[in-house]
Amino acid sequence: MVTRPRSSTARPLTTQARLGAVIKAGRDIMRKDAGLSGDIDRIPQFAWLLFLKAFDDLEEERLTLNRSYRSVLPEEYRWRVWAGDPDTRLTGEPLLRFVNDRLLVYLASLTGAGRSGVDGAVRDTLGQVFKETRNRMVSGYLLADLISQVEKVSFTSQDDIHTMAHMYESMLREMRDAAGDAGEFYTPRPVIRFMVQQIAPRIGETVLDPACGTGGFLTEAYEFLRQQATSPSDLRKIRESIRGFEKKPLPYLLAQMNLLLHGADGALVRRGNALPFSLTEQRRDGVSVVLTNPPFGGEEEATVLDYYPSALRTTETSWLFLQAVMARIERAPGGRCAVVMPNAVLFDQGVGGRIKKKLLQDFNLHTIVRLPPGVFAPYTPIPTNLVFFEVGGPTSEVWYYQQPLPDGRKNYTKTKPLSFDEFQHCIDWWGGTSRANRQETDLAWRVDAETIKGRSYDLDIRNPNGPAEAPTLTPDELLNSLVAAEYEILDILQSLQKQVEGWTDA
């Protein structure tokens, strides 16, 4: 096959209407293929094809700007060669053989070993992305039709990239809908943006999300840092400072695509578990900033527990992540963290109580933002909190802020979610990076560390300045409140069960 240059004017701009037509056509094609069953199959299939198209457009742009640039991929495996030209594009059984037996095998074999700089990092990324990627379509003719639709999307002009973001967000929403049934919950964009803005990373600081999912925190941190850049050297430093871990292949692929679209390709995001490292190793491989929403309610394998102190061992994932995060920032000057935590973490007094004792003794737990009901709707009714802490303990006092619902609202829903503007009152109260001049209000209160110690490190402290009487609830609101309470009770019972099992084993 011979590479044919693609004219920048050959295709119309990817308007939102045109993009919507591409999405619909792609879905219609995939629905006909016997190898795909629902969005849980269709989204990964669409995603890896889009990734290769986006990567090819990125390389084309780099070649235009730098004639000495050389593609990471051999000619035959570049999208523009095997997929970009309808006159030479394979179809049917030859296409399936090429994709299944050659393309995906080659991409999965890539490694950056022995190579330096961006080239090595990109090869590592490609190898990790495609390590567990499979072509799920069984019809080579339908696959060729799908490729022709993906080819209509451009990633080269800024206007087209912004339009593509709409498609990407649509894919993530659908993936969240599909994954929600499996207990995986993804952080709403307004929450991510608020946490990044309040933690305020700076150029030269390393930012980590040890459970990065589809890369929401990492891309938002990259955009925040990019606003500070004044030179190409700054941009290079920013890309090299973004780090993450993700266990599952689909979120990992989407995270890499997300970073690619934002210009943060080459960021060090590893496909794997962030937990099986000793706390000594975690401290040695420290970072300046951690932003994360770790899985909660899950359990880790017993072998992972061996990496943690015996008195602080638990199979509960959120507690292991909290210990790992504390170790990661412990030795970093100005080290700080923002983490999403469920209420069960705040009130747990077993192993969790001992971990919180260490948190308050060794760090400054300065702020807990209590989120209102429904922020993570429809995936879970569990009440959640945004917990902010930094090196420089012990904690002397903890400030709480009760994020209110908009007037007239009783909870958030899938169709009426939280918006970023609703955090503005909290941002104004926060007091900037110095957190100066904070005042108690009907939404904000502070609790001294001795009081928390006297509560056996129960951090689930209600607002003493709020209304004395509980509002009247509708039957639907009352039912939602009872469901949330049942989840909290279940968390407590599971925690007690694990403690009893630990005593029995001992």
C-alpha cells in the first residue's frame, strides 16, 4: 500500500451535526455485527479505532510542524495507510486478518525499552493501550464500514477537536451508564474541576491519580497547569509531571485517548494497580499532588495486604488507597491531596480509626467539603465528601463546609446534575491558597483536633450551624434517604465483619 497525502480541505469540518451523524451511523453499523453485545462491547470497539485515528492525526500535525519528525509506527501500520484511503482500504476477510493477526499483535508488542524521550514514552503507551485490546467485530465488511465513519472525524483543527470533545463526553457518559451496573462510579466534571482548582498544582510539581479511570483528574490538572505555561519547555515539564495508574483496560484506553486529545500524550499513566507497593516504596516514589476518587466498597486480594503495616491492614480498597496517598506525598515539600471519600470512611472507628489517627497526627487535614445528595446519581446514593489534606501535621482543627443544594431542589439527578457554578460560594469562602480569613457561617464550621480525638477519630460531624429542624420530605425523598442510610449501615456491618474475621484469624 502507498501513502497518499490527505488534503486538509478534502473533508468538511466536523460540525456537531455531522459528528452526530457519524455517531449514529457507527452505532447502526455495530448493532449489525454478531460479535458485539451492547454498549459494553461497542464503546471499546469504537474507542480503539478512534484512538488510532487521533494518534495518526497527531503524527501528521507533528510532521507538518517538524520535517525531521519520524513516525513511531512503521508505514504499513499507520492509520492513513491501512484505513485512511477508501481506494486502498481492505475489507472483508483480508481486513480481519490484517487487524487481528498483524496490526493489534504489533501494537501490543511495542515497548519503549532502549529508547529515550517522547519516542520511548509513546511506544510504551501504545503497547500498554493495546496489550488487552481485541477486535470484537466478526464481519470484515461491517468493520470496514465502521472505519469509513471514523475516518470522517478530524483531530487536526482546534475547531474539530472541540467538537470531538462532545463525542468523547458522550462516550464517557454511555460507558458510565454501562459500568454503573458493575459498581464503577465516575467523578462528575464539576467536582473534578473544583478539586483541581482548590489544590492548585504548579509547574514543576508532579500530579498523580492512583485510580485514574478515564483520566478526568489528569486532563483537568493538565489544563490547569497549561494556563501557567510560558514556553515549550514549560509544556514539556507539564506533560512529564502527569502520572496515573488504572487497572482496567477500557478506562485505561479512554484515559490515554483523553490525554492525547488534550495534548498530554507521553504522560506516565501505567496500566496496573497502584496498591501493591510497600509504603517505603510509595514514599520513595513520591509526588507533590494527589487528586483522586479511589474505588470504595471493593476488596483487594489478600496478597496486596502484605505491603501494609499489620495494624493497618484491611481488604477495604478505600483505606488502602488512603494509606498509599499519604505515603506518596509525605516527603514532598508542599505535598497535598484532594480525595473523594464516602461517609463510611469518615465514621469508621476500626482499622479506619487508626488510619485517621495517623492522618491527623502526620498531616494537616484542613478541609472536608460535604456534598449534597445525588451528586453521583444515578450510580450510587451513598453520601460523599471531598477531603483535603497536606504535609505539615499534626492537624490542629478541621474546617467543614456543607455544599448546599440549589434553592428549591432536594437532590441531584441524572437529568439535573451538579454544575460548577454552584461551588462559587465555597470558593469565595475558601480563602485562596492560604485559606486565610475563613469564617463560620450557616454552611461552614470548624472542629478542633482534640474533639475529634475524643470521638475516636469519627470525622462524621454534622453542621451545628444549620437549621435545627429537618425539612419535610416527600415520599420519594424519604425513600432515597432511607436507601442511603441502608448503604451506610451496610458499610458499618461489613467493616465489623472484617474486624471479626481478623480476630478469628488471629
